[in-house]
Amino acid sequence: MDPLRGLPVVAALCALTALLPATGTARAETSYSVARPVALVAGQGDGDVNQTKTRFGVHATDLGVMWRDSGGRVAVAFGDTYGEGWSGNGAGPESADWRFNTLGHSDDTDLTDGMRLDSMVTDRPGHARQILPGDPTVSEVTVIPTAAVSVGTRDYIHYMSVRSWGQAGTWTTNYSGLASSDDGGQTWTKSPVARWANQAGGDRFQMAAMVRQGDLVYVFGTPSGRYGDAYLARVPGSRLLEPSAYEYWTATGWQAGAAGRTVPVVAGPVAELSVLYSSHLRRWVALHLDEPRTAIVMRTAPSPTGPWTGGQVVAHSADHPGLYGGFLHPGGADGPDLYFAMSRWSPYHVRLMRLRLADLPVNPNLVQDGGFEDRPSGSGPAPWVVNGRGGVDYARGNARSGANNGWVGNTSGWNDLHQKVALTPGRRYRLSGWARSSGSTGEGYFGVRGASGRGVVAERKFGSLPVHTRLSVDFTAGDAGEFEVFLGGWAVNNQDFWIQTDDIALEELP
């Protein structure tokens, strides 16, 4: 029986993280997460500075999409929200004063002790009301805010109309769209035209992150679910509700009306994406959930179009079981600390997290975890994917640097480690790494190929390498925009072979 059937859509938003056991061992102090908890924003638990249960009838909720609203406050849009009768763990039941979404506001500028919610949009004293209604014309489970922005005196929320949920970490939407408010978030109107239909199930802008820079708003989009890539659009802020005004990032640059021809700017799996420009770093910063890693990761880039660095773990489920979300507070755009809202399935609340940027220096590597160190001991290979037989050695003395290394080996067939990367078409790149291999290795390969294993772009063949040896390949990214870096080998004459690898790096060339 599908464990998601009959659950509210929040189960789809966090199910895989909740259903999989946390990797590593829970500890009294955070061990694998760089970000530190500050206090609750909404829901119940330790550090409940807002008492949303008694003040607003919000016993439990999730997400916490934040933006600087038209009145200069920080607005916070929550997802499925429950009141009296809440189960005490996770989402539901639906009879527990269920609201698809709610909205709070904060004037708090000192976040070191938490973010105070000064008010919520209510329908009666002490009761937060639903701000975005359902759509009676379609089969719909819920309506979830995914991003928001303000332009002048108007606020905009990007939302998704959820049709159904499937296997863990996947769901189907009817469409996504924009709603606007001209009264500071008290009332909202869904635009009948500013929508991205999802009839075929593969639309690339069903979830979003929105950033205003000057006269433009950048819209980063991902498909419904937690495993897609991130794509990019831009639009004049004054024309956010006009689909014809959007330009999309494609293999040949910005093109109007080209949503179906976009190329990835961030390789998946990307979920619950949030983006801002950090004047402190002088770089764009993105946080998102990486479902296979059960972690929230940070990436940076010099431009919205990239290249985006490999994800560095900010918060891990080993410390925060059932975590998801990762929505940035706009107040962190100018300072040395980032704050973000992190959700947890159990007990189903939203907590403010603090990340000192000095504790996580920007790693320019475009490959994720190229040194195999950014992980709890004993966790699976993610963000690397294994073909055949392979994995990660933990502190076994095989690493070139640090404690860990990757490996492949077998007596038959092709075996490799690989991961997806999103690159700018037409740009030159260099992939480098270190490998050591057995005397029986005769068909080892290190290189770049098309996504899903299609077509080698560039590779370096090697045989027996008695000591760690540096390998590198230079190449030009093609129009697809998405590729796989890989290291692997063929077993020759059914002989057992092995390859150990470490310190894999990908960089854009001048």
C-alpha cells in the first residue's frame, strides 16, 4: 500500500526524508550540520518564542517562504497548517482545522534569539486564516506557496495546485501560478493567466524561487517533486502577471516564450529552492533540499545563470531527522550570517536556522563532494550515483587526502561513480581528479558524458595506476546544458579489478 495515500500534500513534500531512516547517529550536539538552530517560527517544540498555537490557532505547519513585502516587513507564507485536533506528529488529520496555507508578518530585525511573528492574517481573533483558496474547477489536494516577491506596492506569491501525490518524494500538480495582493497580504487574487500548466507532467516551473534585482525578477523553477533540475526565467517586475513578458534561459541565451527549451542552471535533485544575492559574498546564494543526501545544501554562483557550485551540506538529517525546506530570510542578503526557515516532519514545525558564512567558505568546485568528505560516516554514495558495484570507503586508508574516497570494482561489466552537473553551453571546462587502480585494470575511464549516460563528450583512458595519479580532461559544454562526470571501468576477461578515486574537481576555464 502506498504510504502517501490519503495524507495531505505535505506528506509528498517531505515523505522520503521522513520515511528513510536518518543516516548516522543522532547526537546531543550538531555534528554534520554547519547551520545552528535558533528558535521556532511556527508550530510547537523547543524554543517556541511565537506561541502560534495560542496566538493564532497554528498548532503545526511547514515551509516558511520569506520575502521583504511591499510594506517593508518580512512576510512568511506557510504550507498546510493544522489547529485543534492535530495528531501531535506529522501532518493531519484533515479534520484538525486544516488550512492549505497561512501568512505571518515580522518586523523583527534581531534574529539572534529568533524571529518574532508580530501578526498573522486572521479571519477571527486568534485564528490564522487560509489566504489562497482551492480551485473548484480541477481535482486538487491542496494549494502550496513556493516563492514570493514584492514589486512596488504589490506582493506576489508563486503557488502550486497539487493534484495528487505518488511515491515518496514525488507528486503531480495541475499547474503553478501567481497570486497578487495590493493590501499588504490581507487579500489575494489568483491570476487566471499567469500560470504554468502541467498537463504532461513535466513542466519546469511548478515550484519556484523568486528574486528581484533592479527592474527584473528572476524566477528559478523546478518540476513538481524533489528530483528535478532547476531552470531560469526573468521578467520585468511590472509585468509579472504577463506570460508573454517572460524570457527563459536556453542554450542560445535568453528567449521569450521558450519555457520548453530551457537548459538547467542547477543539476538536480533540487527541491524547495530558495535564492538571494549576497552582497557580503558578492555572489548569488541558493539553498535547497537534496533528497538522496537527506540534507539541505548551499550553492553559490557569480550570476543567476551560473555556474553554480556543488552543494555543500548546511543541515543534515543525522542531526535533524525529517528535515526539509530551507527558505532564506531576506535580512541575510547584506551580512555575514544567513538565516533560513527549516521544516521538520516530526513534530511538524518551522524553525529558524543560522548559518555563519565564515563557517562554510565557498568551495568553487562545480562537482558536489568531490573529496567524499561532506557526509556522515556510513551514509550512502549520494550525491554520487553508482552503476554496477561501487561506493565510498570511510577512513580505510585509501584516500589521497582527508579520510574518505570513492571506489568501483567488479569481476564483470561496466562499473562507475557519476553525478549530474549543469554547465553553460559553449563554455570551456576542466575536469580533474586522482585515481589509483589494480594491476588487473585495463579499461579505466574518467570523463564527461551526456546526461543519463548518453554520449561521451571527453574522457581519459587509463590502466593500472599503482599510486594516486592525477587525471584531467578539457571540454566544451554542448547545447544540452546538463552532463554527467564519471569515473569507472570495464572488467577484462572476468578478472576482479578495482579503482579508487579522490579529489575530483570541475572548473570553468578562463
